[in-house]
Amino acid sequence: MHILLVILKILLIIVLSLVGLAVAIALLILFVPVRYKLYASKYDSIFAKFTARWMGFVLCFKAVYDTDGLEYRLRLFGGTIIGNKQKIPEQEDSDEDTIVHHDIDDIENTSVEQEEDDEQDKYPSVAHEDRDFVFEDREFDEKPSGFFDRIGGMIDRTCRSVLDKVKSITDRIIGLKKKKDGYTKLINNVRTKEAIRIVKAQLLKLLRHLKPAKLRGQVTYGAGDPAETGQHLGYMSVFFPLYCDNIDITPDFSKKIFEGDIFIKGRIRIAVICLYVLKVVLNKNVKITVERFKKISKGV
């Protein structure tokens, strides 16, 4: 009995140790941040380097792109798991095209042969030499040959294709009309508006978390035409709040040019991302809205 208790005690200690280890690893994965850095430049040539580390040397990823190609490496405790040191070979596009021709011939030649005397008595007004007119319909059943065969087949396929497309478009229009009414009601629903508010709020929090701690860069841009350059700079100004004091954009109205460099440094915690995602996924209004959207999309 004493030996059995000792064995159970040892097993319990092992199980608790494994559970504690699993919990510790899960907490490390959730709360220890992944730190990343990115540098990219384009002058005479393109150069880019990206690194990401978790717990220092425990898990490291590195990727470098330059004139020699792409080099990447994933390491765990200093040992390389996946990596290359050579330029990734470009796969050649295959010029071979497989062409399948389907020649459909649904016309069947049928003939009715009546040789019994009792059948001949049914058509007393038809002479023997004209009986083919009654029993056969060769004018329409016989397959035309040559040019007329191709023309007839083409017309037949075209008509069938047009009818199928008209039917498909009609069904689609009817389905879209029903879905449009359903989507309109869904958008105007109180639960949908509340779901959108929740998603928007959590998305903004997530973007603030993902925002780099450091962002520096300088870009010289010119489209070759002063008017076009000014137009493109106007588009860039939409994102001005994101890079305002961090990226210096210098316009060049005299020539076509795009060069500069950028440096990004930041960190990401998986626990924070999971928190924001769970707040959206577990929200009652979001669940109901998603279910209603699925039903409308399926035409239910």
C-alpha cells in the first residue's frame, strides 16, 4: 500500500509539473513580446532587411533582400530550422497550353421501317413509293455535311449559350434584389450598428498596439509631370496623420524619381491581439449580425 501511494505521488508530481510547464510556456507566448525591426532602401539598388525575435535567442527570424536575391533564416535556440543562403530560383512559366476541343453531336438519325401488311393498310392514300415521307423525316433528321454541318452546330451552340446566359442573369438579378433588401434591413438594424461600433473600437485599439515604436524615413518622389506629381502627393496626404513627423517626403517636379529609405522598430504582444479579437468574437451583437449575414448570403 505504501509503495502504491509513493507511485501515485510521483505520478501526481509529474502531471502537475507538466501542467505547470505548459501554463508557463503559454504565458510566455502570450505576454512576452515579439520584437521586430525593418529597414528598406531604394537608391541605385533595392535593399531590405527584416528581423523578428522572441525571448532574445529562443526564436529568431531574419530575411535580407539585395542584388543577390532573398536570404532568410529561422532559428530556434541558435539552431537553424528553415533557411537558405542562395537566391531563390525563379520558376519558369510553362508555355504549354492544353487545348480541349469538344465536338458535340446530339442529332440522332432515326428511321421507321414498317414492313407488316397491317401497317400499310393504315395509310391507303399513300403510294408505296411515298411511304418514306410518312415513316421518315429525313429532311430534318439527316445530318448535314461539310460547311452546313459546321454552321448548324455553331448556331445551335450559340443559341443554347445565349439562353443559358439570359436565364443565369435573370436568376442572378432576382437573387440580388432579394439580397439587397436583406442587406438594407441588416445594415439599418440596431444590433448591426452596435456590432460595427464594437468592431471599429477594437480595430482602432489593435492598430494602436501594432503601431511601431520608432518610424523614420525619407522619400524623394516625382512622377515626371508636375501636375501628376502634385496629384499623387495629394493622395499621400490622406495618410499624413500616420507618418506626419516621422517620414520626410520631398517632391521633385522636374523628373521621374522614387528613392529613399525607411526604418521601423516595434513590438507585438500576442495576448493583446487575442484580447481584442475575443472581445469581437464573443460579443452577442457581432454573433447575431454574422449569422444574419450568412443567411442572407445563402438566400435563406
